[in-house]
Amino acid sequence: MQKIEIVLSEECFVSVSEALRRGTSGQFRASGVTMYDPKAPPKMYRGAPYLAGRDLLKLEWIVHDRDVQPIIDEVQAALDALGEGNVEVVVYAVAESLRLRPSVWTRPRGAG
């Protein structure tokens, strides 16, 4: 099993999601992340400097080893079609993946 994390800008998401929909990637988890660059010049708010971040999207899958390269190829095809964008892909080995459900729904109920 492998975990794939793809971080991309929101501008790329429409093209990438269309390519993923046409492909075989299956369901994925999407969440917002913020990237901070400590070397970037700080922005000012009411006279106080602060680090400005860039909002990005992170897509995540847990897939079999054989499904990793097709997902990466689908994302690459979407970027090629868009003609721009910057995507970070990280693949981790996963020893085990469990899906937990609330125990109140899965435990046996009393008769009375």
C-alpha cells in the first residue's frame, strides 16, 4: 500500500480533477493547506509584520502499489493540458491502513 499526497494550487485543481475523473484514481481526500516562505517579505497588518502564506490544496489517496504511477500520470497529463502549474507529489509506503467507524453504530445493542 502507498499513500500519495499531491499539493497543487487552486488554479490547477479544475484541470487535475477533470483528468482524475476521467481516469481510474477513485476517491480522494482534499484539504486546504497553507505554504509559508520565511524568506518572503512580510506583509503588514495594522503596522505589524506577519508571514504571508499561499493557499494550496492537498489531495490524498491510499492505494495499492500498482495504482501509484497511473495517478501520477493522470496528474501530469492534466498539467500538460493546462500548460502551467506547479505540483508537488509525495509517495509514502503504508504498512497498514484501517478505516474506523464510531463504535456506537457497530457494537451490539441490548435487548431491553
